[in-house]
Amino acid sequence: MQSISSRAFISAMMVASGLFAQQNLSENYVPLKSQGTLPEVFTQDIKKVVKQDITDLNKSKDNDKNLKSTYFTEANYEIEKIVKSGNTLINDEVSLYLNRLADVLLKNNPTLRNELHIYALKSSVVNAYSYDKGYIFIDLGLIAQAETEAQLAYILSHEISHYTKKHNIQGYVKNEKIDRDHYSGKSYDDKLLEKCQYSKEFESEADLEGFKLFELSNYNFTQAEKAFDVLQYAHLPFELVEFKKSFLETDYFKIPDAYQLKEVSSIKNNANEDDSKSTHPNTAKRKVAIGELIKNRNNSGRVDYILSEKDFMYVRDLARFEMCRLYLKNRDYPNAFYAAYILEQKYPNNQYLAEVISKCLYAISLYDKGDVRYNKDSHLSDGIVGHSEIESYPQQIYFLINKMPANEWTIMSLNYIYRSHKKFPNSVPLNAMADSMFTLIKNVSWGISDFVRTDQKKAAETVVKKDTVVKEIKSKTDMIANIQQERINNNHDTAYYKDIYLDLFMNDKEFVSKFPAASNVEFTPSSGSGFGDYKPSRNNDYVKTEVKRKKKGKKGDNIENNVKIEKVILLEPFYIQIDRAADKIDNLSSDQKQEKLIETVKTIAEKENFQTVALDPGLLTSGDVDKVNDYSVLNDWFFEKFDGDRNSDGVPIFNTDQVENLVKKYGTSYVLKIGIISLKGGRKRTWFYSGIIDLKTNKEVFKLYEVFREKDTRDLINSKIYQTFFELKHGK
Amino acid sequence: MRILFILLFTILLTAHGRAQTPGYMGKRFQAGYGLYVGPALRGSTANGRTIFGDGGNAESGSFAFNTTHEAYIEYALTKIIMAGFSVRYYKTAYDNAARIGYTQPNNYYNYNYYSNNYDFSTTGPKGSYSITGLNYSVYFKIYFRNFSAPWGRYFIFGPTLRTYTAKLDTTAMKASITDYSYSGKTLTYTPLYGDTKQHFTTFDFLLGFGRNRILYDHVSLDYGFNVNAVAFLYALSDVSGARSSTAGQLGITEISYIETTAKWRTRGVNRLNAFLKIGYIF
């Protein structure tokens, strides 16, 4: 274990070496990455750790040895799983900041401090978690919502108290005892209430114990109370500001007032909600309890910031930028848009924010068109909901999305995206998205004539000969000549968006050359970006929302016959074993089988001389932090790709920028994912999946998905893995 | 031999082509030993036992099964097709449940007009005779969807040549005949069975289902059941009373007794079998 001084020394060295030079957020944002040396949990032999824990347990006099032994096994695997998930940030700016907070809180307790392992978790959820062995994870969603350093410190104190009071193991033992009590005649609800009751007791205890720890530092007591407000309003965005439609307007484009929701709903206060079936007491009760403690204490001289306000604001902004990325990953475009909009008020020239907003606009264009879809398995299971289901100012974004017709949204999106591209010409995603927007416009037969008023056309006619037909647009006069030849739809002559591109038509050669003036202009989008390759599934049809589904092949067939691949990036295979009798996932068995699966895949790939680049947290050394980051990027990419709708081949993955670098780095754009789900107890079932996604085209180029009424035997698994590699190498 | 040649040719052809066959981890051959077990119902085992006899000389009510031993070699032609060749050996016995037809005795009035029946009664020969059989099969296994040969569930079919040899002790297999209509006299005699060692050949068709598991990546464990289709179709007539009650009067002559009854018996042994094979894949 490192001592506090050695931790501080390492942090100082990292800062000195430039590893943690603060980002210039006014210009751009680079997503958070893990840094430095990977912690021991990556390289340890978990079986040995579990064995040691159980050996230590057996030396003690304990009545619940069996239960605790199971707990130690499951907890160790669980911790390892979280740390290696790709969502845990290691030695990054936010995690280091959290550790500095812990240093402040525990400056007089170095022993306890050294037991803690504190990490930021890449999740938009507003929560924090304490595990056995001092592992504490704080969601970026929580950090983004925190108002002061002191609030964050109190939340950290709360989590540390869970650890010191051993709530985790006690909770496990208690839960198991309640579940195993078959003879008391208690119903499921009775048992749930009982579990929630003692869980609430643990939470209350952690609140109070946490406060004692918090009190030892010089933080403002009232911030502990306010921390509960953060939790209370966690469902709202990290800030509430009015969304003004002018944000999307230009001198030539004014959005009608009818699209702006003027009055937004008030915010509901659920602080006193019924918490009988909740694991936590309601926030009102918790606030009262802390309020009682504060009442009798002298708060003078106590401060909101001990480290520094600047550092807190910076770290919180990092978390908020990450929220934009996480919302995009979850395909939650309205929230991503709103989060970026809030940050844009502070950082108006930030390229990353322009990219996020552009992605949202583009994605919603595709959503309107029916190509981006959601289903019950999606993170947004209800898709983009109506504004009435949202509270406060974010309603205005939802209102605009739902109110503005699809074609107008597309026109507006191209306007914003193209202008952002001009503002940040070096941005690859903006360039690619602008190209894709031109494709979208072209595919619905929008032409220049749709954006020229009749009187302007007449004016143009006086300049250009009437019989001029220009096939290839090389100049402004060519363009105007073509306008002359196009039919004007007089019904739309007065449409508010008619002038939206006027200045671009007149002054921007690139825009003119790319804009589909008529059907005689061929336009090829840039490729390889993950955006430009997108081809809409239907032409000339904005009205229908139903999309023709891709014709499915025979079950188990490759998606593309005879695809031959010799090198792949191999993502960590997954193995889920469901215990039917217990009606839950058997984590221990799943983890153990996953380890074997990894070995099998590796062995068979080697045997077949198949080139694989393993991006697997189970196969890393302490210096492989880059691979952890790469794994995380690909995991996020997969998460977005397979969020609910499996038939979204070709639809852009918006979390794609970093993937480009991976393709270059590893020399292949093919990513292989293998996974097994098996049922044990009762009827046996095994699901086998192996699939290859081409990161360049976002398409699944190989798929082997089969279901067996069998146990997950070794011969089944070997056979299918071998088949995967064989068919990849030789074609089907 | 011709069919073996065709099989060999097919294997060589598919081995050279870039077939879609993965085999099991690249291993396409498997060879091994199989044990087939079928219940000795209305027929005897080699050691003279039967579960439910047919009125013959076997010890009825025993826990009796016929066993067949097999050597096989198989090759994965494609992902779902496996071709194989096997030789099966078995030993059984016929417990002489069937009676022997008689020759009309001269100068005897032997038809009883009152009972509308012949008044002769014959018995089956004493003792039993042994049969050893060798079956040669060329077969194909078609693996079910999602399985890959040689691993998984399959349907098996293919032609089978059954050869078998009956060995008998003619002096021990005496029969008797009683004339009730005239004198009630019983005559014991030695029928004319022919050679003491007789060879026969029959054609049949193998059908079955099985499940092939692979242990430790090299050991194959194959289990299931199969039938000989022709033998199966004869099941009803073979187990009906024809051979015991009426055959004595209407059918089996002394000289055809061994051929007819050996055919019954070998059909019985091969009719339905459960099997367990253990092999090595390479």
C-alpha cells in the first residue's frame, strides 16, 4: 500500500510531467482517460485472493462463516469486474481529485486512508458505491451535479463510513438470511420490507458516521445538508437554464415562436415520498437528521472549499463534459443536447460541444426519419418522449424536437452542422457530419430551388440567359443558372427557412459545390469517418416512419457470405450463467467460466494462426493502461451500437471519434465479440454469439448466433469458437 | 468394395477442397469401438436366456440382452455430414421355438373331419444352435442445425450388409411328431437340417439418432439408438404366433429350418439397439 505522502508524490510527479496539465476547455475537450500504472486488481490472481480471504475468515470465530465465505467470493469477483469494466477511471484527473478529497478527510487517519481505493465511474447515474476492501466508486453523474467541494466531501465521507462499518458484508448476510427463511411464513413483500428497513438503518448510520468524519475537516456543515438536495433533484440536468431557440438561429434563419415552449412546468418535490420499499430513507428524513446535528454546532470559519474552488469547478466541468459523451452513448440525444447547451453558455468556442450538438441534431434527423430507433431494451426504452413527461427548462428542447417537422429539423441541422464545420474546420466529425447531412438533403430531393424565393429567382433571371443549363456547378453564376431551371414550389415560397442558406449560397464555394443543386450533381461523402458512409435506408420519403427491415438470413447464417478476415480486435468475451432455480445470475460461476472462455478463444485463435489483438482487461499487465482506454472506447461503441435496436446497421455511432484512432493503431477495423449465456437448473439452454463489426462501416459483417437446448459443455463452446475462426478465415 | 471405393474417393475430394467443414477443432476423423445392446425379447441370447420367450428352450424371465460389438471409422465431409464405415460383430442363439413342418406319412388317414384339423402334433427341436453375425455398414450422419460434425445430435442412415453363420449340432437337435388321430404314437427323429455350419447374407438399411460428445478435445462419446429398417418392418410378423403355432404344419421344412429361423433371430438382434461408442478423434 502506498502511504499518503507517496500518493501525493506520485500525483505531483504526474502533474509535473504534464500528464495532468489541465485541459483548455474554452477550446476543446478530450474525453477522460485512465493514466499511469494499473492497480493490482488488474494483475492479481483472484482465486488466490478469495482463498486468502476465506482462510482468514476461517481463523475467526464467526457463526456466519458459510455466508461470509460466499460473500468474499462474490465481492472479490464483483470488485474486479467493476474495476476492469472499462468504465472505471484510473489515475485520471477526476479520480485523483477524489483521492485528494479523501486525503483531506482522512489526514489524521493514514491507516484508513491507505485502505481506500477511490475511483470515478463513467456513468451518468447520480450515485456512489462503497464495496468491501475499501473500494469506493463515484459516478461522474454525481460529480457533475455537486455544487461545492464540501458536498462531494460529505458524500465521500458517507461512503467511507459504509466501509468502516462493514455495511456491505452485514447487508449480504442479512439479506441471505431473510431469503433463506422459508418457515416464517413471510411473503415476498414482507421480506422486501424487512430488507429495506435494515438497509435504511445502514444508510442512516452512514449519514451520521459520515458526518462525524466530515466534521473532522473544516468543511461547511450546511453543505452536508445541501448534498441531499443534489440527490433529491438528481433526475434533473446538472443545471437549469432556459433553452433559447435563438441558439440555433442565424441572421437568415429565425425559428417560429410556435416552436418555442414559453412556459415550462414546475419541479415536483418528492422529498417526502414513501420510502418503505426503498433501500434508502427519503431525502427529507435524511436532511432532518443531519439538520439536527448541525443545529448544535458552530459553523463559523468553516468553508466550502479546502482544496480549491477552481479545481472543483474544473473537475466538475470535466464530469459535465463527460455527461455529454455518456448521454450520446446512451442515445439520449435531448439530454446530450441540453447538457452541451448549458456548457456552451460557459464555453462558446469549445469544439467538442459543437460536435456534441451537431451529433444530436444529426441523430434526431435520423430519428425523425425512422432510421434511429428505440425499443424496450434501449436505454431510452420509450424513445424520445413528449415534453409533458419532462420537468422544467429541458421541456423546451423536447418541445422543439417534437414540434418541428422532420424536414425542417434536417434543414436546421445542416445549417448548424455546416456552420460549425466552418468554425472548426479541423474537426473530422463535423466535416463528416456535414457531408452526411448533404446526403440526407439530397436523398429527399431537396434542391437549391427549395431555398430561393420566387422574387429572387426572377431577379436571377434578369442576369442569366433563360436557356442556360449547367450540369456541373463551377461558379456562382452556374448555380444561379440552375436555380433558374428548377421548379419553384410556390406553396413554400414564404416558408420561414427559405433564406437559411442564403449567405452560404452566395459566399461559400464549398457549400455550393456540395449542396444538391439538382439531381445532376453527384456528391460523394467522405468515407471512413463513421458518419460519411451512412446511406439512408429509404429515398425520397420523409413521411412514413416505418422502415423496411433488412431481410434476415437463415438463423445462424453469416450476414455476409464468404467474408474473409485475417485479423481482428478481440474484445473481452462475456459469459453469463443464469441460475434458474435461484432466478438470478450466478456471478461467481459466470466469472470463472468467462476466464476459461478467454483462454479457449485465445488458444483456438492461435492454433488457427488467426491474428488477434486482445483488448481484454483479464489479460493485462500493469503497464497496459492504453489498452484499458482502448477497451473502454470499444465497449462504449458497442454499447451504443447494440442499444436495443439490433437492426441499426449502417446508422452512425456517435461515440465514434476515438474509434478512428484504434483502427489505425491496431491495423484492422474488425472487432470480434464472443459471448455465451447459459441457463442452469431446470431446462438447459445455451446461447452462443460471435459477431464481427466493421468499425468503418458500423456494420455487422459476421454473425453466428445459435441457441442450444443443451448445457454449456466444453465441446459446444470449443466447436462454436472454432467454427467462428474457421469461417472468418476461409469464408463460409 | 465398390461402395468403399466411392466413400474413399469422396473423402479425398473433400479433404483437398476448401470445404466449409471445420470438424471438431480441425479434427475430421474419428475411430473407435461401439457397444450395441438390444433386449432379448422372444429370442435367446448366446447363453440361452430370454426376457420373454417364445416357447423355445431358452430360460425365460431372465434379464437378457444381446450385445453387438462394433469397430468404426468416420470422417466429417462437411459441417453437417459425416461418412462412416463400420463392422459389427455379435453372437446369439436360436432356442428352437419353431416347430418343423412334417411330411405327409403314407397310408395314414390323418385328417379328422370332426374337428376339421390335422391330428398330428410336432415339437420344436431340442436345444438351440448358435449364430455369429458380422454387419458391414456404410453410413452417413446428418447433424442437426447448429451442430458441427463430429459434435452434436445427428440422424444416421445407410445400407447394411448382414452376414451371419449358424453352427449346429444336428444330433442334439432332435424333433418329435405325435399322431393323435390314429395311435397317439410319438416318433422322435433327427431332421435333415443340412450342413452343420451355414452362411447367409441379408441386406438391410440402418436408421437411427445419436448424440456425439467430445471429451478432452480428443475422446468421442457417441450414444443413441438405431434400427435395421427391414428387420423393423418384419417386427410384427416375427413376433406373431406364425412361427411357433402354425409353422409346424404349414411352413418350415427340415432343410429350410436353419435358414428361416436364423433369419428371424438375426433380425431380432439387429431390430432395435441402443449404443454407446467411445472413439478417438484426429
